[in-house]
Amino acid sequence: TAIQHYFDGLYEGNVERLAQVFHPQASLFMASEGGMVVVPVPEWFERVRGRPSPAAQELQRSDRIVMVDLLGPANAMVKVECQVAPKAYTDYLSLILIDGRWMIVAKAYCQSGTVA
């Protein structure tokens, strides 16, 4: 359910839906020119709000779960592939079970291609 909210939130550009699955203290991590870019979730939400969503652009949707690794009763790592045209991404989502809900606490990602 958490990953579906993530996919739907990305496709719709719906920050409220994304906020249901991202812990407020989470950050996103991406390699950049030999370094690392770290973006706190509230800053990323502003970026999501400021860009046209794939749904609003009527773009084809393509997202899938590649792997789920349960690290214990309250920890999981999920690898997904998704698109925010014109880019395709591979994301590693670290989740923790908090008060009965799976929450994304970190997202490490990279651009894995482009979308036609």
C-alpha cells in the first residue's frame, strides 16, 4: 500500500498522498558529479508542487516494484522503477514500520534513462 501511494503521488504530483508515506524527517539522496546531493522531504515536496505532473500532461504511466527485502519485522528496502518524464528513475526506498504504517525514511535514486 505504501509503495502504491508513492507511485500514485509521483504520477499525480500529489504531495498530500506522498506525505502519507514519507516520514517528515526523511531525505532523498542522489550522486552528482562525484559528490552527493541531499534533499530534505519538505524541500522535495515543494519541487513536486512546482512541476507539471505526469498525469496533468497525460503521459503514459510506467512504474513497478523490482524487489522487496524485508530486513526484519519493522524494516524493509524496496527497489522500484518509475518515470517523471522525460526521465526514468530507479529508486531504493528504505521503509520503517511506525505505529502500524510503513513510512519511507530515505530515498536513494538515480536517473536510469529517458522516456520517449
